[in-house]
Amino acid sequence: MAKEPRNSPRSVLARNVRRLRLERGYSQEELAAEAKTRQALVSKVEVSDANPTLDSLARLARALGVDLAELFDASRK
């Protein structure tokens, strides 16, 4: 798959999920368990290689303790 542009929704999502996960001290496995999803999905999201469902995104956001919109906040570094 071609590399996503830095400000594409997938790239922003990837950066934010990884940043939030690390800020909370979660491994990918721990976040996946908390979000009731697979570690492979967390990994693919973090490298911009997933097209997750809205339900999956909502579970990730809930597990990270943020609103869904924060996952797509391009102003966060």
C-alpha cells in the first residue's frame, strides 16, 4: 500500500491512536483487550493500513477515554 499523506484522515488517526495509547501506558494488546478488538487491528490502525468500522473506532476512543472526534484531530502532534 502506498504511504498515506501526513494529513490524510488515516495518518492523523494513526498518529493519534499511537500517541494516546502510549500516553496511557498501554501496549497494543492491552488497548485491543480494553476495546474488545484484535491487536492486529490496533497495529494496522497505527500504521495507516486499516479502514476500521465506525464501531471499532468508537470502541478504541472509549478505551482511550476520548471522544471519537479526538482521534481525527489533526492539530494534535
